[in-house]
Amino acid sequence: MDLSLPSFFELKSYIIILLLLITTNSFSQYNENKWIISASFDAVDLFPTGAKIDAPYYPQGEIFEDLFNVSDHWNFGGPSISISKLIYKGLYFGAEMSLNKIKKIEGQDNVDYPYYAGRVFLKKTFYSTKKIRPFIKFGYGVSGIDRGLFGDTIPFSQYFSKTLSPGIGVQFRITDHFGFEISSSFNKAIDINGITHLRHKASIYLGIGDRDKDGDGIINRKDKCPKTPGLPEFNGCPDSDSDGIPDLEDKCPNEPGEKLNEGCPEKDEVLNENKIIPNKNKEIQLEVVSPTFSVNSSNTKEKSDNQVSEDVLGISSSITDKINENRIIYFPAVSTKILGKKNLVKLKSIINLLSKEQDLRVLLQGHSSDDGDSFLNLNLSRDRANSIKRTLINSGIDPDRIEIKALGEEEPIFDNKSFNGRGFNRCVLITIF
């Protein structure tokens, strides 16, 4: 059997395809089994392969001609058995062995040739959280049909050929560890004695082992809380109160709080500093908060209430100068809920100002951190801006005075390289003009 290494061109093609498979990603979480074992029932079709004049069984049909002529061309048999291992985000590497019988060949009667094939393959599965998962597959190996042409003196290996096998398919997940799939592959024989053919497969599979025990989409080796479902931006740890602080770092994990207060709610004295004046007979009266976001304040309490220190945020004075007349409303991770009472105070003051000054307009610029997918972050920033817009409209502000701009992670206000900076980029920047 000729198992020589592929040519430089073939090797280069494999490297390119491997890079494409690795870098291709779906917008989903990955909850896959470590190992997949499958058994399948096959159909081999020699006809629609565009055979050349010197190819065995010429003439055959043009490429993909008469593709679904099951009765005349499909040779059913099996089994095929494969085993594969998850190596990276829906990408599997595996090996497969197949047997069949060739009894249907265009222009041939009374044939009964054994069919053999073996290959290694890469398989990329998409939408791994779904029940129906499309995949692409690329294999390299050998295939052969014992045509009985060589007699006892010809080596068994001469009717084998090195074979390239690109294919597509769909996996139907029934449980976390069991399902079935259908697929088709085009098997291009490289050697002159080889026969190019199509293979169609119907398989059942068994999955063994979990890469993600808690089902939160974070593989175990990267999950800081592998037994508790959490969020990607917190490395798999939960944020039970949605205050943007993971439970591991939150001293009050069941009560929304402030980062500067280690995740706990603000105390009464802090509320007084924020100028919230309680009244037993009336709703809380809110004094208008200054629209200035300044780094030059000498008042320590005012600085702690109306801005976060430059060291914590990773924000420069040049940036704060640009947002001098703006307001920032913060949000928890993966949420459109306003974060904490302090942000509600800011929003209330903006509503009061817009209600008094009917000529003013407002621009809502939605932002997000750079955790996760950029497309989803863009939509999240738009949803945050729309959440503020609805609040303004419900408070009597004319919608014609409100503009929306979703920026996602593209124009961060703070430094996304730091953990705190990413947290503060989950915001809506409000500009009044």
C-alpha cells in the first residue's frame, strides 16, 4: 500500500484549510463532548464524478450529475466506524474505517466488488448550543475497490489510492451525549488507479465526557467557577445580583451594589452625599447633579460620587475633557438594567433638566466592553441606549429630541485592557446639546 507523504501543494492546502477551520467561529457557546464515537450506514456512488477518459469505468456522469439517482447508482453497505476528539471550540480530529460492496456501476452488470476506505479527518461543528448543528469535514486517507482485475500475482495495495475527502453534513442532537447525523463527501482519488466517488452517510453517535460541566459555555480549564454557571466576562463565575461584580469579589452577592463599596449597597451617609433627600410623605426628591464630568475637583466626596478615579478606570484627562458636558449611565454585564441608585440619580437629573429646558436635545451613545462577540456587543450597546430612550419618553420627553448611536466596543471611553475599564465601558454616554 502506497502511504507516501502528500506533495508540497497538498500539504499547503491542508495547512490553509486547517487555519480556516480553527479561525472560523460561531456566535455561540461551546458545550461539547471530549470524544465522539460513531457508526454509520453508507452509500457509495461512482457515477456523478466527472471521470476523465483514462479513469476507471469511463465514461461516468459529469460532476454531481444525476446526484440523487438512488436506485441506479447508490451502493448501500457498511459499516463505517469513527472516533474523534475535541481539540478546539467545535473542532474535532478523528479517524475512520469503512467497508462496502460495489454492485451498481454505469454500464457494468453482475459486479460485486469489495470497497475499503480509511482516513483521518478534521470536523468543524457550528452552533454547538443548538439541537441541529451543521458541520464541514475534510479528510485524507486511502480508498480502493477490489475490481478483481489483477489476479493472485498483483499486490493487494495496487487498487488503493490516496484520497482527499471534503464534505458537509448536519448533526441532530437528541441528548447531551447521543444523536445522529447525515453527511456527504466528495472523495477525490489522487493516484491514477484510484476511483473518484461520492459517499453519503447516516450515522448514530455517542459522546463521552464533558468539556463544560456547568453548561455555561466556558470550558473547564478556563472556568474559575467550573461547578456554577456564570458569565464569559467573569471567566465563568456568576453575578447573582447583576451589579457587574462577580460573586467571588462581591461581599454582598445577593444585593446590587457599587464597585467602590465592594459590591454592597450604599449606606445612608453615602446617599446623603449624593444629595438624595428622603421624605416620609413624598417621593424622594432629587437635586440636579452637575453635568460636568471633571478630573480637577478637589472635593474628595464629590469626586467619589460623580466620577471614578483615573487609576481605577485607566482613563486619561484628555479623554475626560472630551466628555466634559456628558453624563454616563452604567450597566451590569450582559444587561440593559441600570446599575445602582447613583445612576438612577444621574438619569433623574437629566430628565429634570430636559423637562425644564425644552429646546435641549439629547444624544444617547451606547457602549460595551470588548468581552465576547463584537456583533453581539454592538446590539447590546444599542439595547442599552434604547433602554434609556424609553425611560426618557416615559418621563415625558419628546422622542423627536432624542438620538441614538450604538458604538459597541469600537469606541471605548475607558481602557479595555483593564478589568475595571471593561466594566465601566458597559454604559450609555449622554450628551445634551
